[in-house]
Amino acid sequence: MRCMAEQRIGLNEYLGQAFDRIPVAMVVVNQKGEITRLNQLAETTFGYTSSELIGQQVEVLIPSRYRPAHPGYRQGFLAETNARPMGAGRDLSGLRKDGSEFPVEIGINPVQTGEGPMILSVILDLSERKQSEKRIQDALQQKDLLLREVHHRVKNNLQVIHSLLDLQALKSKDSELVDMLRDSQNRVRSMSLIHQTLYQSQNFAQVDFQRFLGELLPRLTEAYGSLSNQVRIVINAHDVKLPINEAIPCGLIVNELVSNALKHGFPAHQAGQVEVDIREVEGNWIELSISDDGQGIPDDLDLARTDSLGLQLVNLLTQQLHGQLEIQRAKPTRFSLRFQLDTAS
Ligand SMILES: Nc1ncnc2c1ncn2[C@@H]1O[C@H](COP(=O)(O)OP(=O)(O)O)[C@@H](O)[C@H]1O
Ligand SMILES: [Mg+2]
């Protein structure tokens, strides 16, 4: 028995020391709301010595605006039997001796003691956590701004190239060369529009393709305006969002195929319709189709062997997307591309 008693004293002492040294602030409060005990970290956290606080109402540790309501809460805590966090969902503050406030998280534990029921509150000082959260938030905001700025500059640079090609086209009397320059101009512009769509959107990782098509297609009809007065363009973009590494090749493909439809599909001011349809289907696949009800691809044109730049580009970009391209030559002329949405980026 003697041995047990000694052990018990040892344990109490040990627990007492642990209470003092544990690296969280702890304050014990009795039924009347008086502080009966606190540990070392509670002293340094609030800036008081133990003797200054023992016997004081616990309300000295909270900002005065919260004091009136506090005794009511205290009665509630005493009635509980389980530990729980205090003020769930609210931002809690502690008040130091020097009058400064700091954000806290508090756990409430009802305890039965020889001196009656008490509340052991465990107090975490969140000042540092909040500060580093703010630092991370600020850094993130800066990165966002920077990214927006970069997209903006890339777009501007591409626009400069666009204008240079324009100037060159104006200086040339060779109509074949002018056509080539105009095609390249449109390619540059479709890339520039991708960057524009990105910096105008909330999410820099995703290009809203509907928005992009809404910008690109009217400009293409303008560029091939004299050829396509009678041609209507229909866009069906079913809320498709692409990461930039796929948006650029996909945007260029649309640029090539719609240009072709406008340029080659409707000779002699024939009327008709070009339809661009893009959708996401089961399994993260993207299906893009560009069709026109024009005259169709000439029978004597061998699509596998053509050395014209437009279709070569389309093939190259399809490979880049690891996609598959199917072509229906007429009634309607349709290019259908299928590729896997890159969900990793
Ligand atoms: N939608 C279309 N309708 C009719 N012909 C087309 C269509 N798309 C492509 N073609 C034919 O395929 C050829 C190759 O196209 P492309 O490689 O883009 O070269 P380019 O547009 O410079 O002529 C075109 O010259 C045209 O004869
Ligand atoms: Mg072409």
C-alpha cells in the first residue's frame, strides 16, 4: 500500500509538472468564473504572472466587447460533460495584459475536481498561423497579378507580330504572298486570343473555349469577309474549359479548319453554314467538329499527301494533342477531332 501511495503522489506531481510545461496555454476556471490555476505558457501568452490572475474573473482575458455575454456561456459550459471547441465558426480573440488582442482557438473541457466542477480551457495562440496565412494569401495574389500581366504581354507581343504581317501584306503586290501573310496573321491572332481569354478569366489554368470561339470566329469571317458574306457561323461550345497546353493547338486547329471552310467551301458567294461544335464526353474526352455545307473537298485532292501548310499544321497539332482526326469530304464536309482532356495541369 505504501508503495502505491508513493506512486500516486509521484503521478500527481508529474501531471502537475506536465500541466505547467505543456506547450499549450491552459487555464482552469471554477463555477464562479474565477481563475484557479494556469500554466506557464498561459502566463507568457497573456503577459501576466500566475499570482496576478488567480482569483480574478476569467473575463479579464477576453476583450471587453465580448465580456457581457461571457458569463452566460460559462454556465452553459459547466452544464456540459464533454470536451468541445469554443465558439465554433466564430473568430475568437484573447486580451493580453498590455491591452493587445490576438486570435485564439479554445477547447473547453469540463472536469470534476475535489473543489467542485471546473472548466479546463486549452488556448491556442493563432497569431503566427494567421500571419503566415496572410503571407501566403498575399504571395498568391501577387503571383496571380504577375500571371495576368504575363498573359497580357504575350498577347500584346503577338499583336505586334500581327500588325507587322499586316504592314508587309500592304506593301506586297503579289496576291499569293498576301494570302499567305493573311493566313499567318490569323494564326498569330488565334494564339493571341487564347492569352486574352486567359487573362480575362478568373482561372488562369483554364481557357473558356466558348468565350475564345466567340472572339475568334467573327474575326475570321471578317478576314475572309468578301468570300463569306452569305455564310453563317454557328458555335456550339458546351462549357468546355481547356488547359493552355491544349487550348493553343486546339485553337489553331479551329483557326485552320474554319478558315478553310470559309475560303474553299463556298465559291462564288454561295450561301451556307459553318458549324463549330466542341464538347466534353464521358471519360474526359474532348470532341471537336468543324463542318460546312459547302461544295466539299475536291475529289482529286489526296488529303494524305497534300503538302499545303494548313492541313499539315492540322495533322501536326492533332499529333501534339495525341488525338485522332476523321474527315468526311462532303455533305457536309466535316473534320472531327477527338483528344483526351489533360486533367493533370
Ligand atoms: N472545308 C473545305 N471545303 C472545300 N475544300 C477544302 C476544305 N478544307 C480544305 N479544302 C481543300 O484542301 C486544300 C488544302 O487546305 P490547306 O492545307 O488549308 O491549304 P490552303 O488553305 O492554304 O489552300 C484547300 O486548298 C482546299 O482545296
Ligand atoms: Mg488553309
